[in-house]
Amino acid sequence: MKRIIVFALTACLTASLAPDSGHTDDLRVISLEARLLPREAPAARELDILMEKDGRLYIVSTPRDRATLDALGIRFAFEPSYSGLPAAGPAAAGGGLNGDYHSYPELEAELLELEAAYPGLAAVHILGQSLEGRNIYGLKISDNVGLDEDEAEVLFLGCHHAREWISVEVPLLIARHLLENRTVDSRVRDVVDRSETWIVPLVNPDGLEYSIHVYRYWRKNRRANDDGSFGVDLNRNYGYEWGRDNSGSSPLPQSAVYRGTAPFSEPESAAVRDFVGLRSFLGLVSYHSYGQIILYPWGYARIPVEGEGAERMKALAEGMSGRLEAYRGTRYAFGQASYSLYLTNGDTTDWAFGDHGIPAYTIELSPVSDQDGGFFNAETEILPIFYENLEAALYLIEDCIAVYVPPATDGRAENRPDNRASGGARGGR
Ligand SMILES: [Zn+2]
């Protein structure tokens, strides 16, 4: 049986670590009969549904959600925080409250260790700061890492959503693998030497820390909203078709998919925007969990993606899925986000492709469903999930290397081909 990590939180710990513990969202896990609430119903769209199990929906609810359900006459029950999840033993395997998973300080230390261990190949950059002043780190990996060479640039992002801990580990392990294996694996050497691969494993450090120390189900950043609630959904805060409608994001601050007061209102998404604007990425992956699916734009509307770059983007999704499955048979579906999952507006990938023409993917990591553990991957699954995703990542980097055309002139960054020229990718608007 799969071992699921569950961490007991004490009221004492919560109180001592939460600076704003007197000001809470009063989030409670509730459950109700799934048949009472079709997922497409307007009321369901606002809800942060954790899982459906044995005919019941489990929801992280706000007071407003509970009032809405009351008004609709839908009966619900309060659940203990980890209801529906198998009990687990001590999560002490890797030490620390979050076991083998990285907290913000653990990640920071590891990135600096990698830079020190591989000085010519790894360089830590600070892309910006979170609301609470934590650094948003980018690790650049390449030969001659201190130089801006004429090489294909690829970007891997992790943890826009706080509770999706596995999405920190996969990009971080990609970085470690590239660095540790360059001298012994000719394929890795090729990838490292012929690309500039950037790893940004933790876009939402404040949210991750909150998820570790206070509330495991936390999703958003830690913005103090005007209505007294907390958090903006960073993956609804990007600027392309931001706030197009209230299906793909919410204007309500309490919502789990609250889009913020304006595009890039949050320093975390603004840091990604500013960084990507300075580079010329040929491919981008943003890791999330869970679902085992590779999604590409558009998410904002059920309009087929077309135009320059769209065919390469679709082909790469299929290619990544195939490489991934070949590793140990894990099936990741793939497809256009708006047809495959649900509508989203203001997400990272619509913006990356819509504004910059970058083939961009949301990869929802394992497991496939809540019944297999949802957000709570066992520590023993971290490495297998990484290794199968490594196959997809290497394939993507290699394709970026293959299509890369060096600038015709002297190769300074400002003379590089500008991905933004491919605004024709906005097909279908
Ligand atoms: Zn996510």
C-alpha cells in the first residue's frame, strides 16, 4: 500500500509560526454528496475541491463557501483536516517537518551548495522577492555559466501553488542530475554544453512555508487582501487574457483561484515576467500537481491554438508524453488545457505563448487522482516521478537545441532573435 505522508500540526506550532495567526481565513475541510453539486455548476466553480471519493466531494471551504452551500440547501459535513487520506507514520525519513521535501531555507542552502560544487556550470540568480521578502531563485546551468552564450534557452518552473510540494522537487532534481552527470553521460554533457537551462523551483516561497508550517492545503501566495482574506492564485495572475471571465479565475479574494487586483499585481509573478522578458526561451515547463497530464495553451477559451509555433508545441507535448511513459509505463495524457482540464485565465503558459511565442507546458505531476494520494506524494515516489519526468525534460531541451538558430551578428543578447516577434501565435483571438 502506498505510504502517504501526513504531518500532524499542533495548535502551539501554528500559533508560534504564523505571524498573522489572529487573522485567518477560517478555512475548513468539508464534504458533501457529489451528486448534489455538479462540477460545472456556478457554485462549484468557486470551490477549492480537493478530491472526490466514494461519492463525496471534499472541499477546502471558506466561510463564504459554506454560506453559499447553506443558501443552496446543500448539506455538508465538517471533516478533520486530512479526511479521506490514509494515515501515515512519522514523516521523519529526510528529517524536518516536511520530510524529504524541501522547505524554502533547505532549497536555498541546496542551490548555493550546487553553485559551490559546480562553479563553472551552475550559477544562482535572484529573480525577485516574494511579498514576505524571500528570494525567488533561478539556477542557471550551462558550460561557461558566467557567459551569456549563443545557446538555446529553456526554463523549468516549480511551485506556483504552495501545497504542490512535488513540483519543487522535480525541477530541482533535474538541475542536480544535469550537474552530477555531465562528466559521465555524453547525453547530459551535450545538453549542458549546448543549452542554457534555467531552473526556478520555487515561485511561491511564502505559500510553501505556510503550507509546511501552518496549513498543508494552502494554495495561493500570502497577499493580505482587502476583505481580510489571504492570497492570490499566482497561476491566475499573469497578463495574457487576465480576468477574461469568471470561469477561468475568480474576482473574489477568498477564492482559491483569486486572480488579484491587476495583471502581475504579485511580486512573484512579476519576477517571472521580468526574468522571461530578458531572455529568449524556446521552451518552458511549469510543474504542478496532480493529474498526470501535459497541458499547453490555450487555457483561457475553447479556441484551438494555431499560428506560428503551435504545431511544434503540440508535437512536443506528444513527444514528452511518450518519452515519459517509456520510462516505467506511467501514462501522462496531453492536450490543449481548455479542452483537457478546465478553463483558466491568467496562467503562466497562456502568457508565455501568447505574449512571447514560447512553447509552454503545465505538467501536472503524479498521481493521476486524489484516490492515489492527491497532493500527498509519498517520499518514496519523489525519485521515480523525477526520473520519468527527466526523460521528458531532456527531450524538450534537446528539441530546443535542435531548433535554435544563433544570431547572425556578433551574438550579443540584444541581437538575438526575439521570440516576441512571433506574436502571430495569438491565433484564434
Ligand atoms: Zn498547481
